[in-house]
Amino acid sequence: MARERTRLRRRAGVLVAATAALALVGTAPAAAGPGAPAAAKPRGHDVSSHQKRVDWPAARSKGARFVYVKATESTNYRNPYFSQQYNGARKAGLVRGAYHFARPDKSSGAKQAAYFVRHGGGWRADGWTLPPALDIEYNPYNKKHKCYGMGKKRMVRWIRSFSNEVKRKTGRRPVIYTTTQWWKLCTGNSRAFTGNPLWIARHGTSRPGKLPGGWQYWTIWQYGTKGRLPGDQNLFNGSTSRLRTLARGR
């Protein structure tokens, strides 16, 4: 996701070459890449404390229609700009959601999910709140332990624990942000999460590429780290009305 603190950047440098995906069941696959008209694919972005106080009316005027805002990491970090970013996006007319940066090496998935929901990762069926999202990717703190020192089965259990707890507390399965390479390496390309919307990160290409883990469609594609909007650049795989449907939960 967007840069965080002083050390966390661009998935330990691997995302530019990696593939990731996000799938919402029932959303048709898109043929358009990042050059498609904004009217065809709603444009969005994701931000963290790195972007600090975002000028949300300016972002909307540049085409932003949705955004994900980093809320938490592990069970001891909260984005100090979260309220300004999350509430400011809504006031400017953007559909917005919160995401959690996973640290599977620090505590259980359920504990991190509970912390996330308590500090911004909730959801309401108001048509403006996207499902909570889990950012799970290469370990930016230790390049030798890309999978946080966990085996594939254990990683799948961690993700399931997080997903189940978010569902229990909010009524929604979390969106999963990842890359195809990481998912294959660290979960064995698990097909256990096709019920979760998939957010694909693949940069510098005209298409999201091959999707991991049995997902048939992507819901959001993060296609770049720089662009017209603050933070990372995203497209939604559907119309604006479909984006609002995702937010409403039906």
C-alpha cells in the first residue's frame, strides 16, 4: 500500500514485477487497463500516514471516486492521520474504506482483526463505506523472511482467522490485497478465499495479469504508485453504481 513510517515501501521492492488480485464474485472481468476512461472504470487510490493531510476536494476534482485509508498495523500502530483522511474523503464525496497492514509474525489474525475494527476498520451499509481490507504481502521489515517466518498452511490459517473475525464483527468478508507471487509463495496459491473480494497489485503493465488462488475476477487493481491522485493508483472493476453496491453489501 501507500508508504508507511520510514522503512515500509513498495512491498520490499518487489511489487513492480509482481501480480496480485482482488475478486468480487459476480463482477465481470475488465478488458480496460489504466489508460481507460475514468467513466468506464472508477478511479481510486490508497493512502497512509505518508500522504499526511490530503486535499480531498482536489483529489475528487482529479477523478478520485473511491479510496482506501490505512487504519492500523499489527496491534500497536494507528495511522495518526486516519480521521482526517477517512472522514475528509467522505465529505468530499468519495466512497471510502479502511485497511489493515498484516503482521502475521506479531500476533494472531483474530487479534489483529479485532484491533483493526476497533480503530477504524468497521463497516456500515450506507453506500459510502467499502468492506474492510487486509493488506498482506512481502515482509517489508525483513527481506529474508518474505512470509514472516510462517509456512504455507500456517499462513492460510492466519488469514482465515483474520477474515472470520472481521466477518463476525462487521458482517462483511474483508477485501484481500496481495500479489500473485506472494500468494503463491506464502500460501501455496490457496483457493480458500474466493469469497473475499480481491485487490490486485501489479504495476507497470496494461493488465492485472494472472490472478492467484482460484479467484476468477478482480475487484480493484492497484496499477501504480504514482499518478494524478495522492498515494497509490487504483481502478475499480465495474461501474460507479457497482462500486456503491459493493459498499452497500448487496
